[in-house]
Amino acid sequence: MIIDDEEDMLHGLSRILPQELDRVQVETHSSALRGLEHIRQQPVDVLLLDIRMPEMDGLDVLSAVKEMDPWLTVVMITAYGSIETAVEAIKRGAYDFITKPFEIPDLVLVLNKALERSQLIRENLNLRKKVSESTPFADFVGQSPTMRRLYDGIQALAPTDYSVLIRGESGTGKELAARALHNLSRRSSRRMVAVNCPAIPEHLLESELFGHKKGAFTGADQDHAGMFLEADKSTLLLDEVGDLPVSIQTKMLRALQEGEIRPLGGHKPRKVDVRIISCTNQDLEAKIKSRTFREDLYYRLNVVTLRAPSLSEIQEDIPLLADHFLRAVCRELELPLKRFSLAAVQSMMHRSWPGNVRELQNFVRRVVLFSPDEEIGLAEIRSAADSLYGANERSEPDSYENKPFEPYLQAKEGLVEKFTGEYVSRLLQHTGGNVTRASEIAGLSRTALQKIMRRQGIRSHDFRGSSAGN
């Protein structure tokens, strides 16, 4: 859809664009209100929107459109080349902008990119909806080929009783995979029992796993069933199994080989029907060589292996994950729903996340807490990264020399942010911190300038007395 008050341009573009863009239908409106009503009734993929219109300001139209469809891809048209207006449009959710007069090939290039973005977003949203409708995978978000292979592996193994070893770095969702295996199995009617191996002291772990009889040791004033018996006819999850003490490994091996347990202080073994799922982020093969993990137990636990991928392996899933966590945090804090700008998402995609999904989740929480505006942009991402990791630590490269193929929109917004901060600082230096005078010189309203200052973290009183130029 194109919304612009210039009828001649609408007529020309409605004739030319269908010839230049594959399988695209063009709708045009010279009235912003009629265009909004059309979008309300029949959503579009891409909106080409003029900033300056007599009936309704284009930025206000952009805000109204984003309320109806936060994922709509919007390209702004401006004849004025105002960098501040363009920045404001991007901050409000525009994907890109193009300046009049423009050449048709340049417009077609921008629109093709916008259409590609829209298609990817719609596909991801549809896939995520399908996954969320499947209860065992309700907590999973990723739809990359790597994650789909994990889903396929879970679905193939779930109906069996094979012992499964789930491997992966910390924060990759190994326990989620274990719960999905259980929920899809024939044992799902009974609760899965989970034990965090390093969290229980060694002298208590045997009792917790296999149970004890009254009087078996000091303080054992009653019988205790233990986790194996609790998991009878169900699944026992051994989380961080690499930390299982060697003394317990021997008893664990016997329980798995014989299908029975003997509680501490007991004389009769108890038969149990338990499926074992184990998780670890450790190199068990190295532990076998160092004789801190039994090789025979390893093969009992590792009948089949599943691997939870690190976030660096599923980089294309970061937009879905970030949006999922953003919505969850807004619900938790009872805040109005916020959104990430495209450049903010691209920035997160190009950062390293050694803590994987868990680190990304905590990062999103921090960004939301310290972002007052509806849209979270590149500046907020960088500010949160600097406060967490220190300036220039674990951030995406910031220059063309360091990152020759930095995404276009991210590079553009980064330069715009840098220019804006430097411009406003110089302006306030010139006016001695006089915001009213600075806004007059910049051709901005006082409110608009103050909003930019808040976003940039610039305070007027830091410049007072610095110049007599006002």
C-alpha cells in the first residue's frame, strides 16, 4: 500500500511498481484516514508512507499502523531530507526511508528488501504459532533447521524407553528437551522426577535417590521412599550427571543393570520401572580418562544422545527468542508491550552469548527495565551491554573496518545515533545548556529536543556556563 497526498505520484507508482516487483498488488490512498481503515480491515505486507501530508502527519499514521500491526514493514517517504525526522520514523518502528525525488530503481531495491523482511516475519510468526499449539513443545521458540532437528530427535525417541543423554552448553535448554521427551512418552501421565546432582551433598544423595529405612542413620526417624521409587513407571531426570560422585555411580549402575534399588538400611530390594534421562555440559569422555566417571555407567546412560545447540548455532532464532522474552517480561512487570527496532534485533544477532538462551533472556529483562520508550533501539541495546559487560566488551564490532558486512540498517542507525549525540552536545555547548535556544537553532520543538536528550543520556545542566553563545 502507498499513502501519499500527491495523486500524480500515486498514479505513476501504481502503474510502474507491478511491472518491477514480482507478484505484487499495489493499493494506493491519497487519504491517510482511508488508508488506515483499509489496513484495519485488510492487512498489507508493506506500507510506503509519506511523512508530510495535510490531513494527518505521517509519523502519526506510522504510530497508528504499528498499534494495529506491530510487525508491518513500513518505508517512509520524505521530500525534506531531515535527519531528525528520519531518525524519529525509525524509532517509531519504520523499517527504512527514502528521500524525494527518488529514482525508480532505488525505490524498487528498498521495496524488495522490505517485502523480503515482511515474508520472513510472517513465516516465523506462523511457525511459532504452530509450535506453541503443540503442548510438548510449548516452551520452545526456535524454528531454525538445527532446532527442527532437535524436535525431530525428541519425537523419534519419546515413544521408546531408551536412556537418553542430553548434551549442550549451560543455558541451552537441556531440561526443556528432557521434559518434552517425557511429555511425549507413554509415561507422561505420571510426573517426571528431577534431581540436580551437584545440588545435593554427597552424604545425602544416596538416601535421596534410593531411599532409606527408619533408623538407617542418625536423624532417619521415618522411612523415605527416594526418587527412584517416586519415579516408578515414570521418568527420572539426572541433571548435571557429570557431577555424580563416584561412590554413587556404582550404586546407580547396579540399579540400572538390575532394575531394582535397595534403600539404605533395607534388606529387600525393590523392583522399579524407571526411564533415565541425563543432562550434562561436561566432557564425560575426559572424565572417564581421569577416572572420575565410570565408563560402564556412561554407556548405560548414553544409549542415545541428543544435543541442545548453543545460541551461536541458531543465530537466526534470536529475533523470535528476543521477542518471546520481551513479551514475557512486559507481562511479568505489567508494562505496556514494547518492541525492538530492527537494528536492535540485528545487534543482538551479532553479539556473542556464551551464556546462551539464559543469558539472552536475562539481557532482555535488563533492557526492558531501563528502556522507558515503547520501542527499544540500538542505543538501549548498547547501553545495556556496556553496563553489563563494560564498554567495548562482548559487543558487536562498531566500525566498517572491524565488520565489513555489518547489516545496512544497523550501520545506518549506529551512525545516525552517533551524529545525533555529537550534534546535540555541540549545540548545548554553544548555548550554554539553554534548551529553548538550542531547539530554536536546531529547528525542533523543545519537547522533541528533550526527548532526544533523554534517549542520548544528555543533561542540559552539564553544559551550563560553558558558552556565552546563547
